Amino acid sequence: MDKKIKQLLAKLINESNKWLPAFILIVILLFIWQIICILASIPKWLLPMPTDILIELYQHWDLLLKHSFVTLYEIVIGFSFSIITGLIIGGFIAYSKTLEKSLYPIIISSQTIPIIAIAPILLVWFGYGLLPKVLVVGLIAFFPIAVNTIDGLKTIDEDIINMMKTLGASKSQIFKKIQIPNSLPSIFTGLRIGMASSVIGAVISEWVGSSEGLGYLMIRSKPQFLTERVFAAIFLLSVIGLLLFLFVNYCEKKIVYWKTTSNL
Amino acid sequence: MDPIINIKNLTKSFFDILTNDYTVILNDIDFYINEGEIVSLIGPSGCGKSTLLNIISGLEDPDRGEIAITNIDVDNRLGELSYMQQKDLLLPWKTVLGNSILGLEILNKDKSLSEQKALALMDTFGLKGYENYFPNQISGGMRQRASFLRTILTDKKILLLDEPFSSLDSITRLQMQQWLLELWRKFNKTILLVTHDIDEAIFLSDRIYVMKSHLSTSINVIKVDLRRPRNREVVLEQSFLNIKKQILPMLGNEYG
């Protein structure tokens, strides 16, 4: 029992060692921010103090939480959508030369179209509801996921393919037993990039037209000079991003387990 | 007795981007291996040893020439011979046990039976106690043995080994050579081994094919008349040195 507590304590110290420097730096920066605001007596509507933002978070917690959940919902649905389509289309392109030649150039060139430019059109077509947001998030996160999936499936040691062939493996066996597990680290890189951009996608689509969500709250609060509310919304957006990022990392550790086993 | 592998007039060339022309790698090669033999293929790098092995295994096809392998349809030989490459090529996401049964897995054999087979051999392969380790947790020699176990478990009569020990340090390499001889006795295999280590070739083989650079047609064969079973002391004997003296001039300048 005593040993267990010691182990837990050691783990806690180890974890906090990872986070502590960044945490201290943030506290120092917030402190400087606060001091500058006080000394230069900057008006609240121009730059609120960190304490103003905290108070705003506390006072309007219900409102902020409600809109956070809307945005989180859009991100989760849109991101899931992009994972499914990114993996499937990426998989098909990596498996078939014909699809690679026909589909891949289109996907690449589609990236030259700024998603922000498409968002108003999606709004015209699909209205103010959830669908256009999910589509924007999905479109923006799809590309990094698909490209990294294709990359991971195709970047493979030729010798391993030959080894599999000499063991009598078929093309589909090589795909299933080698290419798929081999692609997982790369897929998770794509997921992390897609994750970050899907938060951006959700906010942009809410700016373009919506009646709820953190992006909507920001657009509404700005003309009312509720700058501290805009900051509170930004803070909550970064919390959402961070939580989802940690979730992706956690999944990676579980799924790509062999990357974490250390050398002896 | 008919040879188990018989190759006649084998020719292979590759397209060379630099010279914009075909370069002949193997020119009119004749070659055979008897059942139960260990035969080495030795020569400077770039002489086509690995190409010859790739062709025998079925990964590549020759431009011209005949290949005959006992009880194997030559057109479908890929997957019928065991081929172990220079690198261990273990899959990082599988344990030692999982890697060793990969060949059986591909043949859709029953998993628990395959595992039993593999576990029974762990001791012979010096992997006992490491069954559930991942490749990046074990030493280079162990990885090579795990790769060997994967090759052996597919239970093919002919083993093609492409410089299997070249990535190991010299002490481990000596141990592995001795171990290979024990394995060969135990499992009754025919082995074709590519190497550029003359001592290794003499120590292991019944016969040695010596290849020169790819421009040369000739492939010389040397019979190794050393008694079996062999141990390490054999490398100090006069007969061993005589064979070495025979081989050195055949290799040309590159071994100077």
C-alpha cells in the first residue's frame, strides 16, 4: 500500500515536471498582462485584464458553457465525418493506382480553394443549422487526414514487401498486415493537424452565419464592446482544442502501442 | 543424384539510367545445389549475388536461362522457398512470438497451433523468455534469430540467406555461424548463403561459388573438403588456409 502511494507520488511529480515550466510561464505572462493593464489604465473594452476575463467566465458560465457545447458538438461531428471519409478515400487511393491517378490530383488541387470562401455558399445551400458547420469542419480536416493516410500506407520499406511476398502473401494480405499498421503513426499525425484545423473550421462557419456557438458569441459580443466575453470565448475554444488534442494523443498511445515501448 | 536447384545459362540485365543502356549483371551463369548442401555465393558488392538470390526466390525473373527446382513449379516459385534478407525485417508492432508465426499466419494456419510450434522452438533459437518482447526491446543477434525462426517455421526445404549476419558484430557473428550449423543439422535443410566474408563462406559451406565483378562471365566453384561437424578451430588449420589462398586471387583486386 505504502509502495503504491509512493509510486503514485513519483508519477505525479514526473507528470508535473512536464507541465510545470509551461504553467509557470503562463502565470508570469498573465501577471505582466494584468500589471500593464493597471499601470496604463487600458479601458476594459480595448483590453480586459485577465481578472476581468475570469470574472466574466464566472458570471456568465451558463451562457458560455451552452455555446461551448454547441461548438464542441459541431467539431466532434465534423471531425468524425472527416476521419471516416479521410481514411476511406485515403485507403482507396493508396490501394488502387487508377484511383490515385484520377482522384489524388483533384484532392490536392481542391486545397487551393480557401474553405472560408466556400462557407457562405454552404450557408446558402444548407441554411443556418448544423449541416453547413459540419461540412466546413469536415472539409477542412479531411485533407490532412487523407494525405497522411495515403502517405502512411505508401511509405513502406520495399524489403518488407519482398519479405511478405517470399512468405507467400497476397496483395490484400500485405495491405492488411503491413500497410495498415505501418500507416497508423502517420495517420495520427494527420489527425492532430486535422484536429487543430477543425476548431478553426467550426469558428469560421459560425462567423459566416449561425445563431449559436462560441464563434457566434464572439461576433455578437464584439459590437457591444463586451471584449472580455470575446476573450472568454477564445479561452474556451483553446480549452476545447487542448482537450481534443489530449484525447487524440491518448488514443495514439493506446493504438500505436509499439512506439512507446522503449529500448532496453 | 539430381541437384535440388539447377540453373543453366542464366542471364539478367538492368536498365541503367546513368548510361541510358542495359547493364548485364548476370551473364550465362550455370549453377547447382544438391539436397542437404550448404552452398555459399561470394563476391564483391555489385557482382549480382543478391540478384541471383532474388531470381531463385522468384522475386525477379531472369531475361534468359533455365531454372529447375525439385518438386516446385518454377513459374510459381515465389513463396515456395524460404528467403531471409540481410535486415531482420521484424514488424515493430508484433512481439517476437507474433513475428515468428507471421509466415504461418499468411498461410491461414490455426493460430494457437502455430504459437505452440513457435514456443517449442524458442529455446533452440535462444529466445526463451523473450516471446512477448517487441523487436526494439531485444538485441541485434536476437532479432536476427527471431527472423530466422520466422523463416524456419514456414517449413520449406530450401533456405536462401542473403548476408544474414553482416549487420552483427564479429563476436555475435561467430556465435550465429556455429548456431546455423547446428540448426542445419537439426532441420535437414538445403542452404544457399550469400556473403562477402570469406572465412564465413569456408567455415559454413560444402561448396563455394566465387563471382567476380558483373562484367565477367565466369563463376568459379570451390569444394570445401573440411570434415563435419566443424568447430571454430578449423579456421586455423592448413586445409582451411589453402582454400582461402585459392579464393583470394579469384576475387580480383577488390579484396586486395
